[in-house]
Amino acid sequence: MGNQTVILACPTLAGELKEAMKEAQSDSVVYFMPPGLHRDPKVLHHYVQDKIDHFYNVSKIVVCTTGCGGGNIGIAASSAPLVYPKTRDCIDILLSGDSLADLKRDMHGVFLTESWMEFMKESSIDMEKLEKKMGRDEAHGYLKKLYAPIHDFYIIDTGCYDVEPVKKYIEPMVDLLQADLHMVPGGYGILRKIAGGTFDDDFFVVPKGEKVKPGSFPANF
């Protein structure tokens, strides 16, 4: 077995992971997955498993897609031990600080970063797209129904991007829904630990030959 650490990460973490790698002067190899895999847990599962199966001579594989609709449950550590953060998703990772025990998150809010804004722009529920497709009034009615339970939007300021374009993008939605917009700090402590090779109680390990078990990640409530 080699001594190389490999990191599999969602592209929504790219800016923060690159910064953490730079700070730690890490020589780990990073593979960013295609965008949108989390839309379908089965597709995510197949992609992650295929990647893991094809690695050779590595010491560990750190997988940054975690809860994500259950897509990682049953993933087999076929080529090397797997290391996972004990998080629900990428939002937890971006909000994390020194310890996940201190993580506070509104589970009924919508969280954005620059990367998540770009993902929303490409989605079928982008406000501008819907207005062109359905007309302004019908689009707004649809969005009000879709986001009915949502009263708070949060921009995660990680210091790795300009928050103003994100604010400008989401404000029309916030105004339409008569919701509140908040700015919250994102320390991305999990990514800093990964880059520095510090795998403490915020992580769990799947030994080579074993699989990720149900209940390994926090529930989404």
C-alpha cells in the first residue's frame, strides 16, 4: 500500500478545499466530481464506487460527499480504507469550525455560496428561467408554493469568494417569498482538517474490505 492520500470532493467545495490545501501545503491528490451527482443518490453511489474501485496503491481515500440522500451507504472500501466526515452534506462541511459538536444550522433554511448559486442558475427552478418559460405571474406562484416552508436564506461567507453577486442573485427570491436573508460565517474546518491530515472524532474510517453502514451520517432533521 502506498502513502498517497486521495480526496474525492463535490465541486461546490472547490474554492474552500483549494484554499485549505494551499494553507496546509498538502500534496494529497484531489478529484472533483461532476456537478449535480447529488440529484440522484443511485448515480452518486455508482460514480463514487467506480472511482474507489479504480484507485491503486493509495493509503486512504477521503470522501467529502457524505449524507447526500443516502448515496454513500453501502459504498465498499475496495481499494483502500475510506475516511468520511460525520456530516449531512456539503453545507455542514462549509459551516464547520473546530469541532462538529459545535455546529449550528437551521435545517429549514436555504444555504448558498458562490458555487451553490451557480448550481441554482443551472437548475430548472432558477427564477429567471421560470419567468421566461411560464411568465412572471405563473412562475412566481409556482416558486411561492415550492418554497412555502422556507422563511430564511443564508449566504455562507467562507472568505473564498465575493458574496455580493450571491446576494444580488438571491435577493429577488427572498423578496418574493417575504423571507429573511442572513450572512453567516463558514470556517470550513472539516476541509482544513482533511488538508492537514488531521482525522479526529469528526471523521469515521471504513477499513479496507468493509462498507459504509446505515446510520453512519447525521439525520437531516
